[in-house]
Amino acid sequence: MAPRARAARAASMAGNGTPMAGNPAVTGGPAVAGPADSAARPRLTRQKVLRAALEFADANGLAALSMHKLGAELGVQGMSLYSHVASKDALLDGIVEAMTSEAEMPPADGMDWRDALRHLAREIRAMILRHPAAAPLLVSRPVMPARRLEQVDAYRTLLVREGFTEDRALDVLRTVFMYAHGYALAEACFTRCAECGPWPGDELSQMRRVTQMVPRDAPDHLLRLAMVFCGRCDRDEQFTLGIDLMIRGLDCANDDPGC
């Protein structure tokens, strides 16, 4: 045996004369990953997986999400994700959990209940508009994460402290949640959809968008109406109008049920 070959063989032998595993000089293949390689791999947690899934949906849309693609984003095999989420359905439920982890508690500065409800509605809308592609899961998945329940509990406490009964406080919160979710989801779907991009700011581009939405044979007066109804709307102002009308109705009901 040549001296160089004998040296390589000697270096690859364990104390008992057995070739050492992972030595490419002996096996002819790549070395087996050692402790340093394992340490370089990303350490996953359930929270990291769910946040990555939400970010993937934000960037690519829900339809593109798969365990294989998410694993590639995280630098692991897709199958390894099943130790953190049991199934694709569980992953979708987890995306709801990741979104609602952003839910804010009511301000701690003794805010009036009217301003507190406005704050809650705006917070819900802002969360949905941050995640327009994933937001439909909020109403399609049958889950209520703990963070959202903690938020409801905090606002319920505030309303009861302001004189609402327990049942009335929950009625009010359901109404605010339904309004804010409904408005923001419609806004996200129709004005910020992934396929068509954000709603344009100039009138000519708005006209082009509206003409794509309206049937080709629609009468001219309905096309003009669609242009005004869909295109010339300050969505922030419109959202605030709905909340203010709701709060005005609550004020009326509290002060004079017959008004």
C-alpha cells in the first residue's frame, strides 16, 4: 500500500481498528453531520413556525402555502414541521393564533369607554390590513385564541367599570368586533387584494379598476355610480363614521331607550 494511502487509512481507524463513520476517505461519500452542523441548524419552536407561516402568506398568499414550501423558508424539511403543528389545518389555525397575538389591550390611561371602543375597532382593522391575505382565516377558522379572549376580557372589565352590565358589555363588544372585522375584511379583499394590488390613488387608474369589476353590459348610469361608490371613498373616514354611529346609538339607548 502506498505511504499516503496507509496514512489516510490509519487516520480513519478508531482505536479498535474500525473505520471512523463519516470519513470521506473511507466511505467515499460526504461526511456525516457533526455537532457543529447540528448547532448551525435553526432551532424551531411552534411560535417561530406560526410566525413564518403568517409571513409566507403575507408575501405569497394562502393558496401558495404548503408544509414543503414553509420548511424550505425555514431551512428544514417540511416533514419536520409536523412536530410543531399536527396538520395543514392546524397550521391554518395557528396562523389565526399568530395574527391575534398582535391584539392590544385597552390603554391604561383611564380612557372613556367611547374612545376605548374606537381604539379597539381601529386596532382590529389595522391588524387585518397588515395581513390581508391571511385575514379571511379570522372568520373561516373555528378558533378563538387565548390572546383574543384576554383582550375581550380586558375591554369587558373596562365597560363594566363604566357602568355597563356584564351582558350589555359583551353585546357591545360583539357588535364592535363584527363591524370592525366585516369592514376591514371587505376593504382588504376589494381594495388590497394580492392579485390586483392596492387601490389606486389617481382617478384614471380607479376608473380602469372599476370598469374591470362592473359587467360589460352595465348601463352608463350604473357605471358612473360604481365609480363614485367604489372609487371616491375615504375609507378611514368611512370606518370612523360607522363606529361613531354605533357609539351614538349606544349613548341614545343608555340615556333614553325611546329616542
